[in-house]
Amino acid sequence: MRLVTRRLLQSIPLLLLVSVVVFSLLQAVPGGPLAAYLENPNVRPEDIARLRAAMGLDAPAGVQYVRWLSAFVRGDWGYSYADGRPVLDRVLERIPATLELVLGSTLLALLIAVPAGIAAATRARVDGMLRVFTTAGVSLPVFWLGLVLQLVFAITLGWLPSSGRQSFGDTGLADRLTHLVLPTLVLAVVQGAAWTRYLRRSMRDTLDLPYVRAARLRGLSERRLVWRHALPNALGPFVTVVLLDAAMLASGAVVTESVFAWPGVGSLFTEALVKRDYPVLMAFLMLGAFAVVTLNLAADLLAQRLDPRSRDHAATGA
Amino acid sequence: MTQSTRTASALRASPALLFLVALVAAAVAAPALAPFAADAVDLANRRAAPSGTHWFGTDELGRDVLTRVLTGARVSLAIGLLSAIASAGVGTLVGSVAGMSRGWLDDLLMRVTDAMLAIPRLPLLMLAAAVVQPGIPALIVLVALTGWMETARVVRADVLSLSSREFIQAAHAMGATPTRVLVRHLLPAVVPTLSVATTLAIGRAILLESTMSFFGVGVQPPTASWGNMLYQAQSTMSSEPWLAVFPGLFIFATVLACNVVGDSLGHVPRRQTA
């Protein structure tokens, strides 16, 4: 329990530091948050001065930061420059689509990685073949894989819709699922390849440990050795990596959602980028960092539950 | 690791290494090698499918795609190589200072590293690039500035574990300054870790550059990079797929080659540290 409290307390300064980085980045914009208006010839200089005063942009950077931060933690994320709606609303309405995509592809990637990782660690012949696929998988540019899959399955074969989350009008489950296939596949291929490599390595390391060798010498069957003795211990670090990567899918979602016009948080980010919609961009980065820090914490706690040794360390404060 | 698997991994890596060397050579010699002038517009042969004259076809201005892939290689490879080297430098500096100083400086540096790791890299880069609107040198700096954290962590871990070793303690006992211990004893021992991390970083940087350029915030046209060729190709994919296929294949093959070489370096057995 002490560990939980300590780790929670550690993540607060971390998030503060992140917010400083993100805030300074936006301060570095030539023209500041009003850059979009500066480029518009129809906006007069006196209007800009008025907007600047109204938005509190004439205050020193430190004051602006404190104001922004206190508003942010209270859930007041400002208003989108693009349509004037609250940023929080715009982000919240996009989250279900992103969760659908990320959960779907995480599930699919695990269905690939767990059996493939175990097979690669235990069978030399499978290992060689799988290594070709996994090395290729982690080297694929996500957006290009998306384009090629669109080209083959949507444009050439016409089997699947090329973009969007559902067809006009038709909101049946089958329609939603066919839209989900390609974007999920893109993320799952890249992620599944990386996780297969990781689990293989983790299994190999475990199978090399003295206790496994001892069990083998005692005459245990290879099957029992792998499933009963090695796998539970290899899964600990694997679960940690899966949780950490799930947070990193934020990056992958930006690319995939944009290529497939998937209406999630990731495509909100690219739309905001085109329009220089800084409040939305800032909210996205903070949310991404928050997800990473939270899942990091979850991964640590889970690793501690899965591995009694680290519990002992925590208890003695080592 | 046995002799046979070591040889096997070296054998696997050699075609990849050969490919990378050939690619760098082709990129350097691009002006001489390329079948057409870099930005030669040929309006009579716009959107031509791959043929004997134009192996990879032509784009919407009649520019030869093979020529553009070769000239684009100069940009993409330069960004990949230089930013990976720069981030290795920053990472080594941060990691070794943190590992040697311990105490508050170590804490501070590691917290900054954690904070940088927490921000999703690609969106951060895209935002920074949209703000700065960088040329190629600035792009290299940006990619490097967002990629040093993992190197810093592994270097710090290496320095920490090496510091308790006898040869380092002996160097301290004989009155070597911390700088000398770092430069003469610690850094050479870190090189194996560093070389793996840097090779993998080249591939990752090429992926990042191409993704950023694909979204229009990286290398700006008319300068060709593999990523911005795909940006221009996306809208005409159904009618001219070759515009999307070839630059993408080069990104894929290059990153794959970097990963294979990096993996094989990782398989070289390291000196026992315990």
C-alpha cells in the first residue's frame, strides 16, 4: 500500500513537468496562440490586442501557466479555435471510437503474440520462420501498411470499406465490424510482432534459469515445463510491456485513425494540427501523457502482484 | 550463446548491412545514378505506369519516381543517420552524468527523462514541427531531441553497474579524475549497448521522418523525401498505386535492414558483468 501512495505522489511532479514542456512549446509559437488570427488579413491589429487582453495573453508566461493549469485540473480545457466548442466536449465525444480501436487491436495483437511467442521460444523451426515475420512487422511504416491494405482489400478487391467507422444510415453491427477490420489489423500487426518478439525473449530467458533446468533433469515433460513452470514467470514482464505499449498506441492511433478517417481522438489531433487549434493539441498531449503515467503505475503495481520477489523488496524498502 | 547461432545471426545480418551500404552509396551518387534530372518535369508523360524507361513510373508532374526515390533517399537517410547519432550523443551525456553524479542531479535528469518519455513522441514531434516549420537541419534536431531518453536510461544503468566493478574503483583509487574515469573507462564499456541502441534509432528516426512528412509537417515539397512522396500519393492511390508502393517499400526495406543489423549486434555476447 505504501508503494501505491509513493508511486502516486511521484507521478504528480512528473505530470507537472510534462505540462511545463507542453506549455512552453505552445509559448514558442511565433505569434502565440493567436497565430491563426495574425495570418488573417480581415482581423485588425486592434482586434488582436483586444483578444490578447481578453484571453489573458498579456500576462507574464508564469502567470498564464498557473491560470491555465488551475483551469485544466478543474476540467476547463478552454475552447476550440476551430468551432468554439469546449475542448473537453470535443475530446470526450471522440474517446469511444479510439477505445474501440485500441482495445480491438490490443486483443487481436495478444491473440497473435501469446501463441506465437511461446511457439517461437520452444520450437526452433517455428522460431526461424516467425522471426522473419516479426522483424518485418516491427519495421513496417504504419501509415504505409494502412495505404497498402486499403489498396488491396478496399480498392482492388472491394471486400471491406476503406475508411470511416460506419456507413451512412446503416448502423448495424456487421457494418461497424467490417469498418473496424482494416484499422484494427494495421495496429495489431505492428504491435503483435513487437509483443511476439518480447514474449519469445522473456520465455527463452526463463527457460534458461536453473530452476527450469532442474525441473527438466527431474524428468518433467516438456509440455509441463513450458506451461506450468516457465510461462507464469515469463508473463510477468510481458504484461508490463503490454500495458506500457497500450499507452503508446496513442501515437499509433494518430496515424491509423487519420489514414482510415476513423473518428477518434487521434484524427481529432491531426485535424487540430491542420487548423493550428492549440487548446485541442495541448489537451491531446496532456491526455496522452496522463494515459502513459497511469498505465505505467498500473504496470508497476501489477508486476508487483505477479512477482512475489518485488513485494519483498518493497516491504523492506530496498 | 553458441558459436553456430552467433554465425547464423552474423549471416542474417550481412545482406542487410550490404543493402544499407549500397543504399547509402546510391544516395550519395544519386545525381550521377538517377536516370533523369532530379526535378525534371515532363508534362507529356504524367502519371505514367512503370515501364522500361520509367522503372517506377512517373508522378502527376511527369517526374521520374525512381529518380525521386533516389534523391529522397539522401534526405531520408541523412535525417535518420544524423538524428540517431545526435540522440545517441545527448543520451550518452545525460545517462553518464546521471549515473556518475547520483544524488540530486541524477534525480533531476531522470525525472526529466521520465517526463519526456511520458509524452507521446509522434504527436509531440508533429506539434513541434507545425510550430517551428523546420528545414531539414531543424528537423534532425527535433527528431534527436525527442529520441535520447532510452539511450540515457541504458547508459545510466550501464554506468551504475560498471561503477561498482573493481577496475573502475581501482581507477578512482589511483587518483583518476571523474572525467578521465568516464572517458577512458566507462564510455568504452558502454559502446556495445550504445551501438545497438543507435542502430535501432536510425530505423525509428526514418519511420518518424516519413510519418511526419506524410502528414505534411516534415520535409516540405518540392524537396523529395520518402514520406512526402507518399503524402502526395495518398489522394491518387486507386489510379496510380505505384506512387505509393515504391517509396513505402524503400522505407520498409531500410528500416528492416537497420533492425536486422541492430538485432545481430544485440546478439554479440557482452562481457559478463557479474
